[in-house]
Amino acid sequence: MTNKTVPDCEIKDPSLAAQGKARIEWADRDMPVLKLIRDRFEKEKPLKGLRLSCCAHVTTETANLARTLQAGGADCLIIASNPLSTQDDAAAALVKEYGMRVFAIKGEDIPTYHKHIEIALDHKPQLIIDDGSDLVVTLVTKRQAQIADVIGSTEETTTGITRLIAMHKDNQLPFPAVAVNDAQTKHMFDNRYGTGQSTLDGIIRATNRLLAGRNVVVVGYGWCGKGTAMRARGMGSNVIVCEVDPVKAIEAVMDGFRVMPMVEAAALGDVFITVTGNRHVIDGAHFKSMKDGAIICNSGHFDLELNLEALAKDSSSRREVRQYMEEFTLKSGNRINVLAEGRLVNLSCAEGHPASVMDMSFANQALALEYLVKNKADLTPGLHRLPAFVDQEIAQLKLNSLGVKIDKLTPEMIEYMSSWQVGT
Ligand code: ADE
């Protein structure tokens, strides 16, 4: 049942719906695993009648996830998980073509972003999809009376899971939350190949600069950093990696990258990309030692990786030189170019991860919601992973869709793998 106390939508321009629908259908052609789930959900209705609030980047790929949840019977309301990532045509199509309630406008200000979170909670969700944990944190801190309604939530990102772990430690996570990011078919593909490609796409669209021969500094060598460094190298850049974890740092060394602390890299880089999930990893002192014309951007979830307050304080002027690119002139005269206000460059300046990887991420999301509903009697409050067989199933379906065949274990192999007697 639709909750009538919640307004219908807040989007930029309903007339963009036809364009949005065409692009959603285009994305859907590269999301075959999600389509199979949608077809099954259509028949089985595993989410029938459940109120669902989805806080996500409102893209064509998310639209196909939302269609899947709607097919499963959910009463779905969608809000943006970032003020700059919304694709206004996808939002318009979701409202006008698919009859969903959407509250998302590209460039919305922070009060509007928070207003949309409140609207998502006014929907009285029984299920929550979150991307960064803002919705869950707001629910738990401001809407305690609604906690009892919640069957569970799912979390898309590394950053969101870090927050949920901290909440759980403080005994503040009162329902089961599925760590979708921890599925292998999510982080090994979305974070690595998705972030890798879309981050460079964002930088190229925003700057139109050649990357070949340039020093690109990648800060953070998690799955997102690995993908970003790999793709920057593919464009012919000289890649430098900064890391705080010795294991990840040695991995970067053996992957063939130069590794050094940020204070040294600052003076060498032409382009800087942060993907750490941490705060102020490029700080005031670093900006001061950068070359004139350095380009800096962030592809981590929140806009706090670059200390832009310090940069503004040390600057004598600032101006927009291209869309989503602001030039700060330091008191020394050097110019630093910041992309997308330090927000996710891949979703702000480009279109986020391509559909083919979101296919697996969002297959995990849909199956995680089904898992929460089916197992609600047994799941305890706290973080949960999807069972390993779900990864196997999603990977197999993806291989099938690509026409890739693989070997099967023979009975002899199976017997050997479960024995211990045979050795040298
Ligand atoms: N996160 C990264 N890329 C995305 C996309 N295309 N859609 C939704 N969420 C995303």
C-alpha cells in the first residue's frame, strides 16, 4: 500500500522522462543477471507489500534495480545518496514511466538532501537500501520509534560498512544489515573495474586533459584504488600510489607502481585521485607543495578526503573554469584545480560505474532484500554477509550471459579435495 502522507516526488524536470527511459533500457541490455532476478520476482513477489526506502545514486542502473524491486512487489521510494550524483533524466523516467516516488535533483543543496532523507523515513520503511549509511544513521538517531518496523537494511559501500561496524560496536545497530559490498561479486568488480573506469571517465570529461605521460597520484590502494591505478596506467600515466597499510603498499609495489608518502607525491603529481574513505588525506600543507595547474579529485564516498577548507583559506581567489572544475589560486600564485567540489568524481562528472558491473552489485542488492525477508525470524541485529552460494550463483549467471563456459570438478577431484591421506 502506498503511504499517502509522503509527497509524490521532487525531481528536476519531468519532461526528461523519455530520454531517461531510453537510457534506462540501454543500461538494462547490459544487466542480464538483474533481469533474470526481475523476471523471477515478477512471478514470486518476494517483497510483496513491503515499504522500501532506497538511498542510492539515482542513475540508469539504479532505475533497473528499482524496477526489479517494484516487480518483486515492494512499495519503493527512492532518494539520492549524494547531492551531485543524480541523473535527472533517470529520476524523471522513474516517476513518469515507472510510477515510482523519487526525491533527487542533481546539485541539490545540503538542506534538501537532508529533507529527502526525512521523506524516505516518513515512508516508514520496513526495508532499507543504503549507500553510505546516511539513511540508517538518521533513522537510528532521530526516529527510534520506527526501528521496530524495520526488517533490515542493505549497504552498498565500503564507507557505509565501516560506519555500520562502528555502530554495531557501540550497540547502535538494532536490526540486521547485509554488507552487500562484502560479496565477492560486488567489490571485486564494482569497486575495481567500475571505479577504475568511471573515475578516469569523470576526470577526462571534466578536464579534457591528456593523461598519457602525466604523473597520476592514486591515494589509497583498496579495491577502488587498485582499479583506478590500473586504468590510469592503461592510459599511459606514470602512477604513484600512497598508502598507509603496509600490506596494500607492498602489493602496489609488486604491481609495479611507485609508492611514497603523500608529502613526497604532492610535489610530483599532475593529477591526484583520493579513494581512501578517510578524512583530509590531501591536506593544507600538501596543496602548498603542488605544481601549478595540479588537478585534484576524489572518488571515495564522502567529500571529506580533500581538505578544501584549508585550500580555500590559503587561496587568494577561486573561479569556475569549466563545468565541475574550480580553480583555486594560492597566495604563492600556483593554481589548483578541484573537480566536482571534492565529491565523487565518477558520478558527478561522468555516469558512475557502467551497467555491466552494477548488474552484479544490484543482483546482490535484490537477493539481499529477499534474504532479509525470508530469514527475518532468524537474523540477529548486526552485520551479515550473504551466503557464499549467492556469489557463486551470480558469477555463474554472469558467465552464462557472456557465453563463457568453465570446467566442472570431476568425481576424482571432488574425492581428492575432501581427503587427507594422499601426499608425497
Ligand atoms: N555507484 C557507482 N556507480 C553507480 C551507478 N552507475 N549506479 C548506482 N550506484 C553507483
